[in-house]
Amino acid sequence: MSYESVFQRPAAQREAGGYPPLNLPQTLLDLSNDDPLFHRHMRIRSFKRGDIVADAESLQRQMFVLMKGSVYLVCTNNEGRRLVIATLETGAVFGEGALTNPGEPNVFAEAAEDVTAWSIPATEARNMTIQYPILGWGMLQTYGRRLQQVENSLEDVAYKKLPERLASLLVELGEENQGSIQGVSHQALADRLGTYRETVSAILRDFKRQTLVTLGYRRIEIIDNDTLKEIAGIWDW
């Protein structure tokens, strides 16, 4: 069955009919292999953790498909302070400035881990989104996830103190890495929370004194995940 016939079915019908949820990267790989026109407009690039996947100008001139890994969308102010405004996972479609112009002038994409991304130039992005609706679908899915992250962040800022927010972030990262958070600096945590590195370091030292974590160079080992969840206000019902 072609990808078009499956994609055109409503999501609930796809699942009820025995079709798994749409795997965007795999579907695009299949499409690239089957359609030379689609493949011709794609540029494939790989990035290491910490590399700039797309600067602000690139986000206005190209559309990106995240085929592997995750990236941070980072906003900077005039003083150079950084804030991670979204974390995009495999399958995300971003760089909407290529379709709408203009994009956000102070936002860039940074690799949170090793990344493979496809890029489409703005001159082709609009036509390809029309010709291949799965790209537009992927962008809408990405928008939805980004909005959810923004809502969650605003709620945390409004109702939670910084130790609670840091505890929540540590629990999240620990669950992704079996309790051992590797390669994440105090500055990176501060960027996620919109605060200063020194503030994060002070809270981490307090967590260490309470025997909740151990600290090393770019390494945090979670010792008492249950207490961190209590501090974060995360309850397992």
C-alpha cells in the first residue's frame, strides 16, 4: 500500500485498521528512495552534540526535517543570555521561516546529541509542502509539541520555584538515561530553565548535601529519584 493511501486515513482509523502510528522519518526515507524528485531537493547533513544545526538566517531560508537525534531551539537576548524554548525530537519539521518569512531573528537550532537532518531550500519548500502533504503534517505536529512545551514552561515559571523546576528537569533527564545524566553542563541546565549557571550550581550542591545526587564533570548521578519527584511535585498515581 502506498504511503499516500495510509497517510490520507484519519489517525484513529489507521490505528483501528491495524496500521501503526505514522513514522515520519521512515516514511520520508521510503519516499526519498521511491521518488527521485523528492530526493533531489534534499540535503543530508550530520552534526555532533553542541553543533549549530541552523542559525537564525538558515531557519528563514531552509526547512529542516530531523531524521535522527534531538535539537534545542535556543533564543538569545542582547546580553547573550540563552534560553532553550523548545526541544525537538526525531521526526520534527522546523524552519517555518522558509514558508512564512520572517522567522524569529534571535533563535537558532543546536544539536542536543548527535543529529542527522535533511534540509530543503526556501525556493522549494513551499512547493514541496504542497506536493508532499506529509511535510506539512509533520510541521503541524511539531508546532503542537512546541506549544505544549511553552505552556508547560509558563506553568512551571508561574507556579514552581527554581529548585522544583530543576528537580523536575533532573527527573526527566534521568528517566531518559537510567539515572545517569552524562555530558550535560550546569550551563546547559540553566539554559533550559532560563536562569544563571551559578544559581543552578548552588541548587545542585544543595541536592548533593541532601544525598539526592552525586556530581562530577558534566555528570549527574541520581541517587534518590523519589525525593526529587516529591520536590518537583511529580506524583505516581
